Amino acid sequence: MLKQIEGSKAVAEAVALCRPEVICAYPISPQTHIVEALGEMVKSQRLSPCEYINVESEFAAMSVSIGASAAGARAYTATASQGLLFMTEAVYNAAGLGLPIVMTVANRAIGAPINIWNDHSDSLSQRDSGWMQLFAENNQEAVDLHIQAFRLAEELSMPIMVCMDGYILTHAFERVDIPSQEEVDAYLPPFEPRQVLDPSEPITIGAMVGPEAFMEVKYLAHAKQMQAIERIPELASEFRSVFGRENGGLVRTYRVEDAETVIVAMGSVIGTIKDVVDEMRDEGHRIGVLTIVSYRPFPLEQVRSALLHCKRFLVLEKSLAVGMGGILATDVRMAVTGAGLMGYTAIAGLGGRPIFKSQLHPLFRQAEKEELPPVTFLDLDWEAVNRQLERERQTRRSGPVAENILHDKGIVSAKFG
Amino acid sequence: MFQVRIHGRGGQGVVTAAEMLSIAAFEEGRHAQAFPSFGSERTGAPVVAFCRISDREIRTREPIVEADAVIIQDPTLLHQIAVFAGLKPEGYVLLNSRHSLEELGLGEFADAHEKGHFFSLPATEIGIRHIGRPIPNIPLLAGFAALSGLIRLESVIGAINARFKGKVASGNIAAAEEAYRLVKEASC
């Protein structure tokens, strides 16, 4: 049913349609509206049977999810930013134990400096945790990815993060087709656990594993994600036959036929990029877009074959590997090793810095002319940066960086455009 | 694509107004995208929300730079925020005030724009009269419908019924009707 609905509410509806049996929640912006809406559904018994557990921290949210999943329940939670970091130890455990928890990450920057706005630093910091990570381009895809995620997670017995841009998607009201319970039931069978804590058939989960077996267990987690490379496109195509919509998959291309320049990105910024690409195509530029939907597993082969026929690519990412450059860009460059392509990285939108079409136009044109440095910081205020660097040269006691920059910029409230 | 920016203060229902405008447009079969300025809103602090309306799918996620309309829920913001930034020459401005544009010192500015596209509406007073609270957002939405002709009053009422129930809904509908009438009569 078509609805004009907030992204968080739409995701809550989708999660409820997946019949979770345990939902653990600890509030953190910008994820809070999702678990609030689910809490209301459990209380009103619209979502039943389901146990909604308010916990005292994100660490507890993931720990309770682990317990619930190990006991054979379909378990769901959501978090963001510092919340994800706080649960990190349990995040690795969920993957290491092979428990198919689905978690929404409403992507948000990581402090310090404290910042509640969107970028991809949080989930990307958990890149090697063993969780799969799927990124939504819009709220329809966020809904559809959650339904596909429960199916994939439970088939492989591995956890999945469904990543959606905080605020930009979670707080946006837009048109979303919410599927019916019958459609979701036809796609998503009941959870059949591979391992279950059952008092009548006692087992242990979480054995101490020494050097003689640790590598095998770890390799199997890798093997699971390699299986996911096969299954993700199949599940997306099965999804299309049930729901009549194309969403999910490993990667998506847009206007890449005959493209000489391809922009690579993840998440909601793809929408803005597509608009710019259309405008540039109208002017005769041969430019296209490669959307990474599945960040983990990373589809090396699919990325390679999507880029192989272009001359150059620009990875635009909302994340920064401090001391190195791009995080996503590193993976993309790995995929095209030896292909002889020019590759560029643009770090953009950190901490919610808006990304404007008027900035992307010159950036993409510079990439096209191969005039970009290897790493570009979009919309970086060099004057503010250089002033602080100079201050540090002049004075030993130069003071806290964030406070200095705020003072230099005369900022009293966040800019709106 | 028609782009609306709504300025106000935390507690005035700025974000709700943008969301309801998107619902009203959706009721007319159009695509709409509403989103807040993503601040850590506090009561009384300046708040901005946006709404795009289009007959095609809306893909862009950039904040609204060039506005086809600006709705200002609190006139004290005129001195604090560049509320008219990026307003198109043929753009609309709807301001919540019981003072005229001339009294607010906006006469010349309004004259430099398209005739009949600027309006000052006593939305807080309308809100108090019908809802019992100084919430100007719904009267302004209905006033915007009358001023721009972009959406119908029925769609605003539809959005009110989608959001509120009982006395709150009927009070808001009465406020919307009065605001719509006021703007319509003045522009005739």
C-alpha cells in the first residue's frame, strides 16, 4: 500500500511484517523513531507474539539480541554512531557465533567532536566484524532491504546491518509502498535456527577455541559471505517476482553504457548523483553511476566488470580512513587492480555536511578531465584549516581544535543550506 | 519541481508542517519529499524544514537552496536568519504576523517580487481562536494553499485528518478554513 510516511516509520512497518519475536531497544538518534514505532506496535499487540525489551545500553541491546537469537527467536535491534561503538564487542560476538540478527544502522558520524548528523563512519568501522552490510538508496529500498535481510541472514545464519542514512532517510517523509503481510509471508519463511539453546536438548554455544581450530571458524565466516555473493542477487530477483519491485542486489548501474567516467557511491547520495549525471548527460558528457548496495560482502567481481569499460572512476564516500584516504575507495581500487583505470576519491558529507549538486558538477567535470588529486575533500574550508595549522605553529598552547574552528567560523547554529 | 522552505522555532510545528504539506501533495497523487534541517532542535531555537513537490520521482537529497516559496512561522526570525536566501524572483512568501508587510518593513522587498506573492497572515491568532494554542503551522499551510494554488484546501484537510483526531482535528480544520478564506479574499 502506497503511503506518504517517515522513513523510520516505514522501516518499523517492514520489520513488523517480518514477524520479529524479540526486539531490543536502546534509543539513540537518528534511529530512535524506528524502535519507538515498534514499541507502540508491540504494546498495542499489533505485533504479536513479540517481546520488546528495553535495555540499559547498546551493549545490552546486542547482548540480549544474541541471547534471543541463540534461543531460536527472530531478533532485531537498531542503533547508530556511538551506540554501535558501545556494542562493538557484542557485534563481533554475534557474527562469530553465527547468529542471524538483523540490525538497522541509521548511519551517523562518530565523535569526537560530538556530532549527531549523517555519514558512514559508524557501520564502516564494523567492516571486519563479520556482519553483512547493505546500504539503502531511498526509503523504499530501506523497507525492501529489511525484508531481504531477514531471509538472507537466517539462510546463512549470519547477522546483517541494514544501513540507511541518518536523518536524510530516517527523518524524510516520502512515498513508500508498504507490502502486505501475505507478500512478506510468501517471501520470508519462519526462522529455522541452525543452533538453538533448548533445555530439553542442552548444548553450549560460544566455546573457547584455541589455535588448532580458530582459523577454520573464522574462514567459515568468510565462506558464508562468499555464499552471500551468490545469494544476494538471487534473493533480489525472487523479491522482484513477489513484490514487483527491483531493490537490493550487490551493485546497480545507471547510464554506464558507453560511460567514460563512472561515479561510485553508497546510500542516499546516489539520488543527488543521478540528477547531476542526467544533467551532464544532457550536455553530452559520457558519465554514469555505480551504486554499491552490498558493502559487505564486497562484490569485487561485479564492481570490476561494471568499471572495466570506463576510463576513470571517482569514488564519492561519506567516510574517511584517517591517515590514508577513502575506505570504500580502497575496496573499489582493489576490485580494478591491473585494469589500468584512473581512480579518484572524494571524501564528502562528513558529519552531515550537505552535498549540493552545484558542488558535484565541477567535481565530476574535474574527474572527467583527470585534473583531480588522488583524494579530494569536497567543500573543505581550507581557510579555517590553514588558520588552525598556523595557530599550532605559532603557539604551543593552541587549545582544542573543535572549539577553535567553531570560533573562527563564528558558528552559533548549524547551517541549513 | 516546487520547493518550499519553512522557518520557525522549536515548538511551532515546523517539521510537522513540512510533513503535512508532503502528505497533502501525496493525496493529490504527486511525489513529495519532506525533511527537517536535522538540527538538535530545542524549544524556541530556529528550526528549518523543507518540502519538495513534483510530478516525477524526487531523487535529490540536497537541502533546498532555491526556494519557490518560503513560509515564516515567526517574524522575529527576520532579524536572525537569512530567511529569504535563494528565494526565486517569482517565489511566494507567507509570513505569520498580525502586522502588514509595510509595518514589518518588507513593503519594498515585496514590491520587488511578483505582485500578490507575498502575504502576512495572523496565523498565531487563528490558531489560538480555533485550537486554543499559539500554533501557527496549520493556518499557514492552508494560507499557502490559497496563496500559491499549488495544493487544494481539501488536501490540507486530508492531511489534518491523517495526522490528528477528534477535537484537535476539527479545530485545525476550522483554523485552516479561516486562513484559506482570509488569503483568498485578500488576493481577490
